[in-house]
Amino acid sequence: MSTSILTLNSVSKRFSKPLDAAAKMANMLGASNRAITVHAVDGVDLAISEGEVVGLVGESGCGKSTLGRVVAGIHPASEGSMTWKGQSVAGLDDAGRKAQTLAIQMIFQDPMSSLNPRMRVAEIVGEAPVVHGLVSKAEKDAYVDDVLAKVGLDPTYKQRYPHQFSGGQRARIGIARALAVRPEFLVCDESVAALDVSIQAQVLNLFMDLRRDLRLTYLFISHDLGVVQHISDRVVIMYLGRVVETARTEELFLRPNHPYTKALLANVPRLDARKKTFELIKGEIPSPINPPSGCHFHPRCPMAMERCKVERPALREVSSGQWSACHLNNG
Amino acid sequence: MASVLSVTDLKTHFFTRAGVVKSVDGVSLHVNRGEVLGLVGESGSGKSVTGFSIMGLVDPPGRIVEGSIKLNGRELVGLPEHELRAIRGREIAMIFQDPMMTLNPVLRIDTQMIEAVQAHESVSREVARIRARDALGKVGIPSPEERLSAYPHQFSGGMRQRVAIAIALLNNPALIVCDEPTTALDVTIQSQILAEMQKLCAQTGTALIWVTHDLTVVAGLADRVAVMYAGRIVESGPVDLVLDAPIHPYTDGLLGSVPSRGKRGEPLRQIPGSAPSLARLPEGCAFRPRCEHETAACGEAPLQRIFPGERTARCYNPLTMLASA
């Protein structure tokens, strides 16, 4: 693998809800309340090369958004370490830390809840670069025009408020805001999920143009395998907080290794699959509060063995560049 | 084959302070027994309002201003509310996108299901309860007997949608209108629901109208597809023909926008611009400002033309050059 711009080493993120006073009192009287801990991300290793687009796929509750937020620095990791351009993020000095935070920007799913409804577009896009000293106040206007043009928005609209735009345009404002601080790495969390198909296509094309023009690296989080297949170089599949498989996009879609990946791929509706009989993965996604033992997928897996119930499978390289966490691979 | 439902030239308009919004403006469609019709469109295309109109559920300021909706030959437009109530839930049922909005959160599932049975038939509670239990079993809910006495919040999203489907099936309706029922669900759960619906339709002969924005779901599920844009059906026909050789430039653009196998990394063939506001539609063909094939003729709204293979389209410049029959 070429030089990594970002690596995660067994990063975990737990959210706990400590016992409140009432529960503690009840415990004294013999109740058995326990603090609730959600293992949203459970020991994830990931390396992303410069200029690469990594698609992060999984169903609700698999921890993909949490992982994205850890990468973007919104949540600190509970365990594990992250390196940015070869340096440990924890060991960065203040200036280095600031540069790293600016270099990784995040684009959210719902622009209406991530854009301040009482700020004009010029402020939304222009505030951060001025605050961080990337442009002076005098240059702000011209700079905002430039950024808006880059994402395909007419700069004459910049005195408007977010509600005056359509969904697709709002998505572009969210992208412009992230680009305004000249990032090198974008975390896109379901950034096209809420858009209509024709608008989604426009925004996906914009992402690809920006990648080419600005040499960006992406962590592209989505539940939509079609979108991920289209835009990514490499795909990472998560299930209940863990990475179950990662491979180059072509290989993953051609030769999925993990039973969960296979099931996902078999279940994705596609344009070319007509009147198909939908196959079933049995059961539902278990709660991350109380995940199954061993391999998290074993209660739904058609190939589950005794071993899967007790032992957590490690990620192993099954073919060049393809890693899978399944006991079936060590025969 | 006789159509279960035939809609002719339906117009549902909303009379708002900002002007008349023609959400549905001349829609004609039909569904046969046991058939799945995919009604596809983007936000604001009028696909959901079409569904609501069929159910007789259009609230003021909206109303059906013109057209006919015939269910097994019986005209529904203009029926008094009490007669519509007798039909709704018995002959036509509807499944919505968000089951949390359609299930009553403070009533147990059995209460809601028994009510739905007894609303249309004078049967005892016990009989209704057994019917309810069997319906839950039919849609794949494990241990239906115990689950009957659960509340909606005790079910997961996928299970809740199954309950909604079970309620729709209670009275063996001739037609179910499904308004984006799997959009909020995860891929694996979506395919479980789609599989159940396929099986049930094949068994009971119930016709489905599947309202969705997702062409890929339609490809996998539907027999025929109707594509809506700005309140009109711009193209309809058998799924294979429409998806493989679209006639209308909008259908073609939609298909090009779907990211799919084999063209990774290449730019998607996008449709420029965005959908027009229904209150300020362009003159003539509503798709004209976004269309590459626009000609002078497009200034006048195109009528629905019939094409070979039981297809229709509203376009002066059909992409698949077939002589109109």
C-alpha cells in the first residue's frame, strides 16, 4: 500500500450512560441496574492512502457514522490511536493539531440541520476561513465567490439564507463550507442519501470533479452500495462496530468473501435485476448494547459454526488487498 | 384481463394562497389482478398525491377536480365519505413510509388489528383476534400470538412495517397502495419485506401500486412501471421495455443518474437543473427546461401517445424511434 495519509489503529468508541441517583439507590435496595455501554466502534484498523476514496458501508447502528466522526475529530476515540501523515494525532502540538483539524472536514447528511438557518450563505462559507486566517476580511467576498463557483452555485445567491435553496443546492452549500478551509480529506456522512436520484447524480459528479481538481481524499460513508461502488476505490464493510471485510471495489463486488458482504450484495436491488426473487438474510441487526458473542454476525450467518459463537475472527488477508474477518478462511 | 383499478385523467389540485398547485394533472393508469405497478418519480412529482387520491384521502385545500377512479368497475370519485370508509381498508388498503406514524402508539397491536377487522365485518373479538394472529404470521413475525399484545414501540422498524402490512392484508383487499414502504429500512430488511410482498401478491392475487423514488426497487419488484414528472405520467409500460429502452428523455435521465455496475468512476449522465415548482410550471412540456431534445413543438404540452408493446409516453421527440400505433 502506498503512503497512508490517515491510519487508525484499533480505534474504539464507547458511549456509556452512567447510573443516575435513582438507579444507584435502587441498587442499594437490591435492584440490579447496570450502566449501559454501547460499543459503537469496536477495534477498527484502517489505513487510507493519499488521494484514495474509501467507501464505508453498513446498515443502521453499525457504527459507520461514529467512525466518521472519530476521524473528523468530533468525537475523541475511547481507545486506540490515529496517525495523520505519519504523525500520531495525540502527539501533535497546538499548531499541528489545528492544521490537522482543518485538513479533515466533514459533510453531513442533512444540510438543513447542519447549516445555521439564520446565517447568510456568505457567512456560512466565509466565516471559518477568516477566523482561521486563511483569507483576510477584505478578501472574504472574492474568496466566497470563488468557493461557491467551485461547487456549482451562482455567487450572486450568497446573500440568501439556507431555506431559500433547494435540497441539491443546500448540499452544495454544505460542501462549499467544508472546502472553504482548504481541506485535504473529506468525511462524507450519507451526504447524498436525502437527495433525489437526478440531484444525487449531480452531487456525485461534483464530488468526483473536486477530487480530481483539488486532489482530495475521501472517507465516503453510505448505506447505499450502488453509490459506494460508483465512487470508491476501496470499500470497507462494517457490521455492529467492526470491520468485517475490506477490498478494492472491483474485487469486493466480484468476489465478496465474508458471508455478510455476500448477503448484502445479494440483497441490493439493481436496475438490471428484474423481477428477482429477493433472498432472505434471516433475522435482524442485533442491538449494539448487547452484541452477540464471538463473531457478531453468527446468529444470522448461514455458515455459522460452533467456533463463531465464542471466538472473534480477526481480519486476515484472503487475497491481495482483500481482508476478511471470518473463521471460514482458515481451513 | 379486467383491471382491478383504472384511473382516467385524474386531476388533484391544491388551492393554496400562493396559487393553484396542480399536484396531479391528468393521470391515467390501470392495475390488473396480481400485478405490481411501480409508480416512480422524484419529490414533488405527484406520485404520493396520486396514491392518496386513489384512497380518497386528499385533505383540503386539495381536492379531486376531474377524472375518474374505478375500482372493479365502481366509480370512487364523488362517493360520499361513509361509502368510501366502507371501501377503504376492505377493498383498498394503504401502507405508508413510516409505520410509526400509522400505528397508534398508545394501543396494543391486537386492539388496532381487531378494530380494523370489526370495522368491516360483524365478527366476534375472538374470531377477529385469530384473523389478526394469522395475518401477523403470514408476514413473517415470529411468535405472533405473543406479539399481538405488544405496543408499536416494542417492535423494530422492519417488524413495525410488517405489522402495517399485516393490517393492510386483514380484509384481503383487491388493491394495496404502498407509499415508499421500504425507503426507511436497511438493505437486508428491505429485501425481507420485498420478498414477503412478492409472495403474498402471488398467493392472494392482490394488486399493488408501489409508489417509490427508487428505480432499482421497481426493477426488482414491478411488472409495469409508470414514471411521473410534475404531476403527469410521462412514460409507462412493462418494466423491461421502459428500463432497457426508455422513450421519454426524463426516464432516460433518471436511469443515467442511477449509480450502477460497470461505469465506476465515470461521471454519471446527470439531468441538468432541478424539478420545477408545481406552482410555477413552465409552459408546454414541464420537462422542457431540463431536456436536451427540446424543439419548438415542446412549447405545447405533449399528449399521451401510445407506443408498441403496451407503452405510453408524453413526448414529441421519443428516444426509442418507434412508429406510434
